[in-house]
Amino acid sequence: MPACEECGENFSEKRAELGYKTCLKCGEEDAQKEISKRKLRIAVLCNKSSYQYICSDKDLLTIGKK
């Protein structure tokens, strides 16, 4: 059985075949951290537009400035 890279516990071989290197618990913790980071990268780019996901760090610093 493969072992999790973060905590060392064994996890399913089917999960390893899919390309995962962590157990479900550690994978969920990583996913929640990523979700909280991405929540901070949503902005309205201009008047009357919808929310947009901002990928670039450079764009985050300049959005809304004229």
C-alpha cells in the first residue's frame, strides 16, 4: 500500500493509481487551503461586470487603479 507524503499513513492503491500522493484527510486539508486562497482572488474588473477570477499576482496589485 502507498503511504501519504504528508502524514505517512497508508491509503488506497486505487487512489495512488489516479495520481494522488496523499491520503483523503491530508488531501482535503490541502484543498481547503487552496479554496481559501482563491476566494481572495475574485474581483469586479469594471462597472456593471460580473466577478472574475484573477490568476496573476501582478494583476491583483493593479486592479481598480486608473
